Amino acid sequence: MSGPLLLAIIVVMILFLILLVSKVRLHAFLALIITSILMGLLTGHSPLEVVNAVTQGFGGLMTYIGIVIALGVIIGEILESTGASEKIAKSVLRVVGKNRSPLAMGITGGIVSVPVFCDSGFVILSPIFRAISRVGKVPVMTLSAALMAGLLTTHVFVPPTPGPIAAAGILGADLGKVVLYGIIVSIPTILVAVMWANSKFIRNKFPRFITEDDVAQPTTEESKVKTPSTFMSYVPIVVPIVLIIAQSFANQLLADDSSIRGLLAFIGHPAIALLIGTGIAFTMAPNTEEVRDQWVGRALERATVILMVTGAAGSFGRVLAMTGVGEYLGGVISAWGIPGVLLPFLIAAFILTAQGSATVAITTTAAILAPMLPSLGISPELAVLAIGAGAVTVVHANGSYFWVVTKFSGMSITEGYWAVTATTLVMGITGIISVLILSMFV
């Protein structure tokens, strides 16, 4: 199939997906599965290939994030049911003030996501922004978009996340410089994204905040639960993050045969770290089977929808990758002769938009650029950062992160396009401008 025809089919299928969800009001899970199958068939793949891609895409994403989401929702349910999330929200508001809570979310996300996948980070931190929204009457979109931006920014710019590390290795960049420059570029990117999320436009257009009706009301037995201290309220969230950070840095600093590295690789795996966090959270709950069963049951009911939609997004992404549209777009952009920093940015942006994964966009773009890097006239470090800027431009319905943010924030798909897609466009533009300015000095 010719490249232009392939691209036209992909565009039509993405529009078809949006139509199914926003106009037909079909559930996102079914819309994603149906669109994935039609797209695979229309791009010339056999029915068996399409079915395999759909099932493998669903299962592959669940392998990474399924347990993480379920455990994260359980932790969130316990924090809400015990009043711990409200304690956290009030402590944050005391320190930063109501008007600066979006900035606090952006900075927190930026710090947490250096060693932690942004999907996991959003799951872990979602109880905090929901509680801040409820207690401080802050629009939930403002807070979730700010947190989403902070998490995604350092995820693509600052090692030891896999994308920047892989790109640095492929392009021969100095990892220390990538970390330093990545932090420099991340700061304006997060600040501008937070300003956008906290703008009067977003606040007035989407003023909804979390109310008491959005939180499960306690039963008679649950109402007897003693609210934990502020310190203990943070522990189920902080411990998993610390374990994941320790595991990430152990992989960089310790020898492969180190017993400490092996231990941290186990307890620092996101699934195990969150399981430990869940165990800690349960120490704050009354030791009764009825209460624990009700809380876990409610959490898993909430998690089911999130898991199904996220898995379907994995199917959609796998079928898109199978079509080869990312490679085609990368080749087209390269042939245009666009110079310097803009070329890696545009290639990564097109690949991200086509297949949905920032990490895949980063590594694929790095592989495309490797043989032509000497002719671009930029350092490998700047190339890694330019790729990172492109790898946040633009996240939409074919990416699992879009659905994690949307579902955990209780947003519709239309709200998701404003909170995630529009915000990542702002992030990408700010990121590449920051890289261009940085290129004048390094």
C-alpha cells in the first residue's frame, strides 16, 4: 500500500474513533476495539494478523500496567475511605496555598516521573489531586492536567527513564549532559503547561471539581475508622515511589551481580512496590473482613473500566505500529530536508501521534536519526532533547496515558482532548523552543 493512501486511512480511522466516542456515544472500549480491527483490515492485513495484533496489544499493555492500575486504585480507595487523602490535600494546601496547588502538582509530577513511568506516577498521585480538588474547590481538570504535564515532561527529557537513556545510547550522547540539559528544558515546559492548565480559559470552561458525591460514602462500620496522621497518610504513596526510584538508580550504579541490586529490582518493580504500598495502606484500615472486602470491591469495580479502556488503547497502538505509518512519516519528514533541531522534533511528533507511545517514538526516532546525525549540525545531547520535545506532541486517544489520565480524572473524551491533547501540544511547542534557545549556549 502506498504511503499517502496509508496515511489517509489512518487519519480517517482516528476521526472515526473520535466520532464513535463523542457523537455515537459508544463506550471507549468498544470504539477502540472496533476501530483497531477496521484499521488493520483496511491497511491490507489479513484478518488473523489483525486479531493477533489486537489481542497482543491488549495483553502486552496489561502485562506492564494492569496490576499497577488495580493496586493504585485500591490504595486510592483506602486513602479516601480513611480520610487520609483529605489529610494530604489539606497539608499541601497549607504549604502552597489554594492558588498555587496546580504548580505543586506540576512540580511533584516532574520529580516523581524521573525514575517512575508517568502512567504509574499518575495512578499513585491521583488520590492527592482528587482530594485537593474536593477540599480546595479547584477544578479537577486544572490539577490533573498540571500533574499529567509534570509527569510526562521529565519522562521524556530526564534519564533514568527508558526513552532518554535509549536515545542517548543510540546517538552516543553523554548521559550526564542529557540529565543536566533535560532538567533545564523541563523547567519552562512544566511552568508553561501549568500556566495553561491554570488559565482562566480552562478554569471557566471546565469548572467541575470533585465533590463529596464523587467519593464513596462510608458504611456505619467504615464511619468508625480513625483518620490516620498526616505522616502516615503519605506513607502508602511515598514508599512505592522511593522503592521504584531506588530500583532505577541501582540499575545504573550497581554491578549486575550485586545482591542489593537484585533485591531492589524485585521490591522496586512497580507491581511489587505498589503491593507493598497497598499493604501499608491496609494498616490504616480497621482489621475487619467486611470493611476490607467492601473497599477492595469498590476499587476493583472502578479499576475494571480503566483497565479495559487502557488495554483497548494498547490494541489500537499495536495495530497502528503494524501498519508501518510511523516509519513512513519519519521518512517523509527526513526527505523534506528540514535542518538541525527541528528534524528530530518533527519525526518524533509524527511517530507519537501515529502510534501513541512516547518511549517508542523516542527510540524509533533515535534509530532513524543515528546515521544522519553528523549532517544535522547539532550535538547528540540536543538531538535527544529535541526528540523528547516531539515525543510529547501530541498525546491523544491512541495512547494509554490519555486514557489513564482521562479515566482517573473522571473526564469525558472531549475533556480529555483539552486536558491531555491540547496540553501536550503546549508542552511540545514550549519544549522545542527551550531546546532551540539552549542550542545557542551549548
